[in-house]
Amino acid sequence: MGRVDPVSRMPGSPIVHVEVAVGAAPREVRIVRLSLPAGSTVRDALCASGLFGQVAGFSEDALAAGRWSVGVWGRKERPGHVLRERDRIEVVRGLNVDPKEARRVRYRAQGEKLPKGIHRSTKNKPLGPEAAS
């Protein structure tokens, strides 16, 4: 399927208005609003947005390799998905750390938690500054 050039659309042909949102970095989102010919795909919108050259690491190859994911309104879609009026295309980076593993690391760093009602023994531990003398 060929690329659609939004500039070369015929006058009077129906258009769809879409929004492309890219998570460029943690807590940084770039949003581009586009008007494309009816029948345009996710791939067409990404090419027309110009974000491939603006966001570090974001390219068609990276998208195909799975380093970035694309979805419409939070639901994962293929680049060939045909867009509808007012669709929001969301592009997100892959995870650097597995969330389950990150939770395990935080838990270990916090220390062992004891069951409710059981307290750590204070035997053999000095109690306050007066114990140092």
C-alpha cells in the first residue's frame, strides 16, 4: 500500500482529523494534529507528522523492530490500521526495566517486612545515646 501525501489530496475529498502523541522521553509527550485524506493509515499519519526525524531513536525501522509500540486510543494497532475521524494515535517507547523486577528490587532495598504483630528484637542493640557511654 502506497504512502498518502496530505498535500496532494483532491479538493472536496473527505478528510479525517487525527492526533499523533509520542512519548519522547519520560514525562515528555509531543502532540501533532493532522488532517489526512479519508482512508489514511497509522503509517501515513506517522510519516505526515514529521516525528520520525524529531524524536531520538524513533524511526520506521525502530517501530518495525518493536522498540516502539503504536496504538489508537490505548489499544495496540498495526501500522496498516485505517484511521477514523478524531482518532488519537499513541506511540510509546518500550520498557527499559521489567516492572515486576523493579518492584522486587525496591522491596529488597526497603528491607524485610515482618508479619503483622511481630516486631524486630531490640536485644543486643544499644538503646539511644546513653547506651554509648
